Amino acid sequence: MIRSMSPKLLFVVEQEADHNLNRSVDRFVEGLNYYSAVFDSIESTLAGDERIILEEMFGREIENIVACEGLERIERHERYAIEVGS
């Protein structure tokens, strides 16, 4: 899918959000904060088919984070934690 868009640049990033919380309301709030920033960025930089493709991809992630429990949930992003000390 990415190759079909013929990107000039490709950034590989890791989600900096905690979508592995036990309570669905906590995952919803964390996802709302994270994905609102993602969609704001998409809206300001892309248009047309590229935008639709990314929105659909993130939509599937959001659906899995918010609507699925247990083994059905495959999106389990966690914040990168730096251990201080030894």
C-alpha cells in the first residue's frame, strides 16, 4: 500500500500512547488525545486518496483499541519508559 503512493519520504515512528490500559474508558481517553493530534496533522498535510487511506488505517486501529477486549484486541501500544538509576 505504501509503495503504491510513491512517497518521497518515509518516516517510521512508534506510537507514544498507552493503548494497553485495562479499562475501556481509559483507552478511549488516551486514544482520543493521541488520534486527535494524528488526524489534525493528516488534515493539514494531505488531501484526497492519500488522506482517505491513512484515515481508514487509523480507523481500524481505533476500532480495535476501543471496541475489542482480551485476545480480540491486537493494538496494545505502550509508552516508552526510561528507567532511572541502575
